Amino acid sequence: MDEYMLIFRHQDGSKLASPEQMQVWMKQTMDWIGGIAAQNKYVGGHGLSFDNARTVGHGGVVTNGPFGDIKETLGGYIIVKAASPDEAAEFAKGSPILQGEGNTIEVRRMAH
């Protein structure tokens, strides 16, 4: 069984949810992760903060934030155990992150 990283991509990180929306989303996310954990296939994961971030480019040029000229931002990731990329993608399909228009989850096998 391989490990796969599910990378959460948000179409527009500048659109912040209300505290109420965030609370609902967090409960949905914890329930989703709990379902994966109940199958003993959750390895770990973290959300990513949007504040105090830096992007380092070619030639060592440093800019504030992950935003630059693009709207898409990385919101976090989880790592799951799966028998195939298709099984990992099935886990991704259940994520509440996909409720946001334009949001995606990239599924990548971890190289060891």
C-alpha cells in the first residue's frame, strides 16, 4: 500500500469565509478525515497559513505571500494510505474543500 498526498488548491484565497461558515467547514473536514482514519488509512496532514508567507523565485528573489500574480493558493494537505491512485482520488472526492467553486485536490503518490 502506497502513501498519497492530497493537496488542497483553493481558487481564490482572498475570499475569506465567515466565522460561521468556517466552523461548518471545519466540522465537515474533521468528519471527512475521521472517515478515512476509521479505515486506518489516514497518515497525517496540515493546513497552511496565508499570513507571513514568502515565495522565493529564480535568482533568490523573495516576495511576500504565496499570491503573486495568481489567485490559486495551497490551503493544506493530508496524506492517506491507498492501494492505488484511484482509491486515493475516491478519498479526495469526499472532501468539503470541493464545495468551493474552482477548488481542486491534487493526488500525488509519495516517493520513498
